[in-house]
Amino acid sequence: MSVTVSSPAVRSFHVSRSPHKTIYRPRVIMSAVRSSDSLGVAPILTKLQKDCATPLPVLRHVADAMADDMRAGLAVDGGSDLKMILSYVDTLPTGNEKGLFYALDLGGTNFRVLRVQLGGKEERVVATEFEQVSIPPELMFATSEELFDFIASALGKFAQKEGGNFELQQGRTREIGFTFSFPVKQTSIRTGILIKWTKGFAVSGTAGKDVVACLNEAMERRGMDMQVSALVNDTVGTLAGARYWDDDAMVAVILGTGTNACYVERVDAIPKLTKRMSKSPITIVNTEWGAFSNGLPLTEFDREMDAESINPGEQIFEKTISGMYLGEIVRRVLVKMSKVGGLFGGSYVPEKLVTPFVLRTPDICAMQQDTSRDLEAVESVLYDVAGVKSDLSARKTVVDICDTIAKRGGRLAGAGIVGILQKMEEDSKGLIFGKRAVVAMDGGLYEHYPQYRGYLQEAVTELLGSEISKNVVIEHSKDGSGIGAALLAAANSKYEHDY
């Protein structure tokens, strides 16, 4: 599919990465369980709501701890749960960029190729086009050369369709912004060593190699006149895309299947940066905030889910606030309420309901949107997805559970955002909260779950107060990472430019 857009508001939805896929060890649970100690549903719900509660003191502790962990991670590698990875992006888009630039977004079993024609301050984005390509399953287990040859081939075919409003300046090589959402150790804006493949990929011969070199070599083998000029992750791309339209963009947050955040940091506030890579006073720092764990309100269901995961004790913030896990937490509550409280009649636990991850976050979102008198959508989701027959009382309880988990997730995400802003404010001695600051948001969870979004904003307002929070603009930057990578290719072009 190819889509051409000539409006400057070029942002199409992109499901964000899931960097920490969790695999569960098989566990046999009888589909019908007898309980001699029936506690009833109400006490379980009351305890859940108490354990998930995020009053202002809890939010303040989370925000303060986030800021403290950021400082510790900037002081020395391994100084805190937060990796605080240097992105080497210290030249941000200004809006003056001109020319034709490409982006490649590789973050899972599909990748996207995109081109954008930039016309400077007056014309901004003249046109953009993209295609999505599926990676054949066998290439997920192939050699590095085979995978990158396939990607280069798709990129080459896409480049051959160039025309219309797209024009490369004479004598120039096509430059690419490469969004690579797998673990890499970045050593410059154009180099990154692959640490390991994730998300089901087991490609041989790439670990320990520079992924930019792998792609450049594949393009050279095909005689393509293209070269990578910027390697970024999707969060950094989102911030760059937002900054292009708005100079006040300071933070970017992905809230989708997984979660992450990055922000603009002063170079002199990074003690572990011993060697200056450029004269720029700022750079973008990738927090990898999913690993944060300090002072979070956790339940027995969170602890059980974490203990059974492939990465117990890790990514606790992500497991509490991101789209991959919210539905699973709700499912675990429903299993206990069925076994112990007789939620769906007796002590019967439907067989489908005991399957990990059978209930997804889009399902709990759909149930929370149900305004019908008999909660018909809730009834339908429970039956179709989990094999559950329910009465109205049970359906109301299910909606309460969904709201409890979404509320905790949204409010904790809001506290995390305030923690980042707070750290920036304290280090800049009051230069953040006194003026407008934009937080660019992307990801399906934020985009499609209105209650979650509302709880996030509510927490930010509570923590900052009504006056200061008016200056903090939380803005949806739909698919900012795609165009952001192309913009970073422009901002970091190897050719001389006056922007």
C-alpha cells in the first residue's frame, strides 16, 4: 500500500514496539474449582482498589523517585534501574530542513519505508509517502545478510517509485533515518552495535555488529544510492517529529504495547558523558523508564504475573502501565473472583479464562466504553473472549476492575512524566515550569483508551497544580516516530546546509 499526503499534518497510526515480550510457563488450573472459604466478590474488589490506590502522596513519591533515578543513571552506567542511554542526537529539526529524505522503521515482523519532501519554514512537509512490508517468517531465523538484503530490496523498490512531488537535489545520495527498535549500544548518531534480537527474531551473525553497517552494506550490494545518516529508536523519533512542529517539545512518551520516554537534556548535566561528541549544549536521553520500580503500588496479581514472567523483577513500571499487561492483570483478578468469590456463579472458572493473555487491553478498553443499560458490550467481550456467561451484577464488577487497573496505570504514567519535568526544572533552576513545555505522546494505548488518557492528565494536574499544569501541554503526536526519523536524517545530513 502506498499513501501520498501533501498536507503538513502527516501522522499515521503506528503500533509501538513491545520491547520486553513476556512468556509464561505453562500452569495447569482446573476449570472448575471448589472453594470451602468463599470470601465473596466485594472484599476482593475492595482490597484491589486499596492496593491500586494512587493518592497524591503516592504520586509525589513516584515523581520524586523517577527524578532521583534519572540523576543516578546519568551519573554512572548502572547507577539506577534507569539506563539513561545517550542517543547521540544533539542536532534537532528546526523546521528549516529542505530536500528529500527517507526513513526505515524496523521494530517487529513488519517494517515501514517512508519518504518525505521538506520545503523549509514556509512549505514544511511538501509531501510524504510510505509503504508497509511484512517480513517472511523464515527470515526471522535467517542470516544477517539475508534479512538485510530483503530490507534493502524493499527499500530499493520503494525508492524506484519516486516521482511527483519528490525530487532529490543533484549530486546527492539519498539519506535515511533508521528507526531500530531492538537493543543496541549506540556509539554515535550513525552507529549502533546490536546487543541481541528480541520479539521472536533469531537472526544469526548480527549480534555484536553495527546494524547501520549491515544495512549500508546490503544497499551497496544492490548498487543502491542510499545511506543511513541517523540511527534512532522510536521514542527519540517521536520527540524529533514533535520538535519539528513545535520548538517547545521537551519530552516524548510511548504508551502502547510497551512504554518508554526520552527528553531533551543539558550536556553539562550528564556526569557519565566524559567525552563531548559535539559542541551542542543539549542532547536527547533515552530513559528506558519501563525498568523503573521505586515505590509503585503493586497487588498480589502484579507479583504473581511478574514471578511467572521470563524477566521476573524487571520492567516493573512497564508491567504496571503498558498495554501488553493491563488486560492480563484484569484476567488474573477475574480468575480469583471466579474461584473464591463466585463471580460467575459457584466456584466455576471458565477454561478460556485461565489462559494467560487471553484478555487483552483493547478488550478492557472496549468494556469501559460500554454505556448501555445492560452492559451488552461487556457481556459480549466476556463471552467471546473468555467464554464467560455473566449477569448484570458481574458485568458491573468487571467494569470496576477494568477502571481500577486503568486508573492506576494512567495516573502512574502521569507521575512519571512529572518526574521527568521535575528533574529538568530543578537542574535548570526554574526554566521549565515558568513557560510552555510540550510532552509528545504516541502509542495505541494512549490514543485509543480515553479513560487511561484522562487519568494521566488528572495526575499531572494534581501534582503540578492548576497554574503550572496549564503550561504543560500533553499532545498526541500520532506516528511521530516515522517522520521523526526522516527529519533526523535531514538535521544530521552529511551535506552542508544552512538549517
